[in-house]
Amino acid sequence: MTTVLDTVDVAQTSPDAEQPWQELGLKQDEYKRIREILERRPTSAELAMYSVMWSEHCSYKSSKVHLRRFGDLPQETPRGKQLAGIGENAGVIDIGQGWAVTFKIESHNHPSYIEPYQGAATGVGGIVRDIMAMGARPIAIMDPLRFGRIDHPDTARVLPGIVAGVGGYGNCLGLPNIGGELVFDECYQGNPLVNALCVGSLRHEDLHLANASGVGNKIVLFGAKTGGDGIGGVSVLASETFDADGPTKRPAVQVGDPFAEKVLIECCLDLYHAGVVEGIQDLGGAGLSCATSELASAGDGGMSIELDRVPLRDSSLRAEEILMSESQERMMAVVAPAQLDAFLEITEKWDVEATVLGEVTDGEHLVITWHGETIVDVPPRSVAHDGPVYQRPMERPAYLEELQADSTARLDRPASDEELRAQLLQVLGSPNVCDKSWVTDQYDRYVRGNTAQAMPADAGIVRVDEESGLGVALATDCNGRFAKLDPYAGAQLALAEAYRNVATTGAQPLAVSDCLNFGSPEDPGVMWQFSQSVDGLTDACRELGIPVTGGNVSFYNQTGDTAIHPTPVIAVLGVLDDVSRHASSGWQQTGEPVYLLGEARDELDGSQWSAVVHQHLGGTPPQVDLRAEKGLAEALREAVAGGAISSAHDVSDGGLGVALAESAMAHDIGAVINLPGAAFVDLFSESTGRVVVTVPDGEGSSLEAACVRYDVPFAKIGVTGGDSLVITDRFEVPIADLRETHQATLPLALDGR
């Protein structure tokens, strides 16, 4: 950047001045296009804005052409209207009784590798502000996490800090963490995935959108002061591939203050209640560059901003740095002049600094001045919404044919009942199946008193309305191994599992948010994986009749030339009319019949058994029958509502054997199980559309009737009771042994206990 103030006048008279467009991540053709838009060279401040807003993270320039397919999906949920969707800070859906919920999942992957604690903490802070910006009160968070090998030194470096960052920020905000995932795989070595979800509740009339309309309305920046942390932050970090030399951009990672954000939440809710906000935008990726350009672009006029009014923590910051800073805990509001005093009274009450930076104008440009000199004069849509759109080359990876041909059919299967038992325990204690309480015990899951269910249950449940009991269930899922074998099927399997996990509670699944984590978009094989995943998700949502309400794309997740497995993390939200009438994930009573809903097939490719016992990945993933998943969800909802199900646990990672063991360990209640088919396939297959349920005394016929009604296969496979899991004619394992195996892995690996 130039050290002399680079104004619009200077830019017009010095067209050939050298500019660091390459260092800011712009391509030559992108820089040329900026000059064409402005009909001159950009000022250094304009160049800073375009560079962050046209980054992969902010502009979606490689993914836009594919994400448009989500727009063809139904825009209503099975329960009612979608009040806001893709393009807003977060999706908002009607859940009845005048209530709406907003939810979204995003990534903070690269910052969390560089600075684990702050990267993860500010990832939580950012997604919470997205929810706040819709006019909602945040009510819960979730954290799908992925790391490299559990025994790798770099996992020991990043995992404790990331978990502490998620827990530290969320706990200080007073938000329950109701679920997520913890996955270990060598493909994430050097590139952990830190995805964060937040859900909020609001009355319909409290919905707020991000636009700057109404000539003369004031633009108010409020919250924390702007500092030098996070300059270029996530917008640059998320657009680069890491090399083997490790972290090089530590100063770019934002620093969070959860206590400031907690105050900001309450301040925002007071402002909404008082009716003094016309439009609002959080300051996340790209900071002021994003907030000003997006608000102006979505409005009906222009905007003028006096940048020197921005409160600073560091008085040495240049104008370009202020525009690029991603300092946390900041919001920008559009306020009518008549409401300004009331707005400022509320911010003063909460001791939140608020500054009028400018106003909505009757022009068409975003104009930013610095001490009276114009340093930005741009069409806001060219910055915020009309950035570059790439049709990246796509090619089916050459390795895929050989990988899919290498199925588990060639692997040795257990030759005896003793070996069958040993392999069940081996899978149960493996890093991706074992007890995750080493992580989840660091999170407050029940703060605010509205959590009805949390980890290790299949889905988290949180109450929205304390009077009626109306609430929501949420689950996030993705099996990157399945997506590596077949990205189309992998995306559908992720959706099916999250959908099923929500359905096991008795909730009606309503909507999807996604966080699509992939390698470099400049790799034709990665872009093929991405396109296939979007197609898979789009087709599956259409079949299930639910919309994608929003989400996030995270590219460049690779170290050197080695990309992560395609990891399309899918979040599904469902509604419960009364959260007190949900099904739990574990057996709670002795003497109850155990049913298996759905059928097992010989589908072991990509399974935990193949990974743990044989260190193998190959073949084709399990088949997805979305019609069957939909019928299963309807049967579960009807049976839970009618009191015909006392517990329900889906069959997924590890197969039926793991599901039975987890159900038994939940409340130390064993069972005698008669497997309906071949023992090995029944125990370890990861066929979809299966749930283990228990039934209160006398309710078996009601459950069976619901299954018949929705064409769901079912079999009565046993009865609860005792202190062991007994597989009839095969083996038995005391619950104490199951628990010892299940609980030992993470403490031993992560703190040596």
C-alpha cells in the first residue's frame, strides 16, 4: 500500500501507479475488471475492499454456478414458510405459534490451524453474530470438528486449543453446546476442520434483514473498537492453500472477547424490541468492507461513510487496514434519524460504544472519505454481489475407478464368535466411535435451562417457548470416507443421517444448512467432487421436500497438493411441538422389547469396521433410499407422539453392534438380542435407514402399525435387562467392559490418563 493518502482524485491522475493486487490475492484479470468497472485504477482503499470481497471466502466465485441449483428446491418447509433464505445472514423458518428459528453453519478452518484457541473462538463468535443479525436471540451452538491422526503431534497441538476455544467462547456467552462431531482421519492432518453452528429464536415480527434503505437514515457502527487483529483475516486465510512449512499468517487471526459479545447480544435484543433498527449487518469476514458494501448493495440508494470516525484500538491503522480489519464483536445498523437518540440511549445503557459513520444517500455509489478526502467511490453491488464468477474445469478423478473397485469383499471377516466379539470392542474403542466426553465435558450443555437433550444423544434438543414446550432438534453429520468413494452419494448419506438423527427424537425435519469443505477449486478433480456433492444434496432435498436455507463453502482445505476428503457437513433442523415428549437415545427401562426398524445389507465399504480392523478404504458406500428415510421419519414421529417409543438410536458409524452398545451404556441397562440375519453383517454393516427402538409395555402393536403404514421393515430383536449385552448364541459383553473400552481412548491419547 502507498504511504501517501491515495484518493480518488489521485487515482484518476496516476493511472499507471503500481499496485500490489497480486499480494492481495487478486488475479490479473480480476484487477483488470476492477479498472473497467471504475473506469480508472482503484485507490489503495478500493483495492483493499475488492481484494477481500472478491476472495473465495466472501464472493463464492468458484461455487456460485453450482450453488444456484439450491434455488430450484422448494422454498417452503414441510411445516410452513421460509421467512428468509440463501443470501441472508442466516435462514429463517416458521415453526408455528408465531415463532421462527434461524440457523446456519460456517467454517473457521484455516484460522484455527494457525491459532487454535482464537481461531475456534472467533468462529463461534462469528456464527452467533449472523444469528443476531436476523433479529434473533441465539439459543444454542454445535461444533462439528475434524482432525488428523489422533496420535500425531500436530493433533496434540491443535485439538486442545480448538476445543478450549469453542468451549471458552460459548460458555462465556451462556450458550449451550448441544451437539456436533469429532472425527479423526489422516486426510485432515495439517488442515483441521472447525465448523460451527448456531440456532436462534425470534417472533415473526422481530425478523430483521441486512439492507440500507431510506435516504437520510444513519449508518451506526456499534460494539468493540477496531484493531489490527484480523486484517485480511478469514477472507485471505480461507483463500489459500497451506504448504508443508506450516503457519505463516498468525497476525491475520482475529481475537475474540466473548464477554463483549454477550453484552452485544443483549444490546441488540433491546434495540430490536424498541423498534429502532431499520437494517442490520454483523461485521465478520471482510469487516467494514463487507458490512458497508452489502448493506448498500441490498438497499435502494447509495451510502456515504466517514471512515475516520471509526473508533480504533490502534491509532496507527491506515484507512485500508481499517476497511480490511476483521476485529470481532462489531455490528452495523441502519437507523432512522428520528430513532437515533433512542438507539444511542440503549447502546449507552449497555455501555456499548456506538458511532454514526454516515448515512444512506440518494446516489448509486458507496462513498467513503478519510479526513475529508474521498478514498472510495464504487458501485456497491460490484463489490458485494457482482464479483467474478468462475466456471472451473471439472474432471472425474483418475484414482476413483481403482478405489471403487477395491471393495471390502477381499477382506478377512471374523472366523469365530470370539473374534466377532473382539472386533466389536475394537470398533467401539476406535477414535471415531469412542466416547467423546473428553471434549463435550468442556462445554456447558445445559446453561439457560432449555436444553432437553445434548451429546452423546443422536440430536440436540432445545426449547424455544417455555410455555408450550415448542422446540427444535438439530443434528450435523458427514462421513468423509463415503464422500471420498462417491461424492454424490456421500452428500446424500450425510443428509440422510442428520435427517434420521433428528427424526429419532420424534421431531419433524424441516430444513437444511450446509458447510461444504473441499480442497482447491483450481483442481479439476476437487471441482468435480464439489459439483457432485451439490447435485447429491439438491436431489436429496428435493426428494425429502426440504429446503437448503443457507450455509458456507470452504475451499483450499489441503496441505500442498494433498486435499482433504470431500466433507459436506449437513445440518438438519426439526421441530417438536413439546420437547418433553421426545424419545431419548438410550434404554431407560428393563423388560422393554427392542425393535430394529429397517434392514441390513452386506454394505461394509467405507465402514468403521473396514477402517479400524483393516485400515482399508475402498469400494462404494451404502445405498441411500430417501423414500425409505422419509417413511421412517414419519413412522418415528407418529410413534413417539403416540407414546409407542421410549428410546430410539440410529444405526450409523460402526453399525448395529455400536448402536446396541451405546444404547446399553446410556443408563447401564443391558439386553438379550437375537440377530435377525447373518451376525457379522447385522453387527457391522452401515446400511442406511435403520433405527433401534424400545417400546413401553403394551405398545408394540402401535409401533408395528405405524411401521406398516409407512412401509418400514421391522423386527422384534430382543428385550432390555441385565448388566450385559448378550448376542444370543454368539457372545456377551458386560456393560462395564463396554464402557471401559469406550471411554479409554481419548483420555489416553490426549492427556495420557
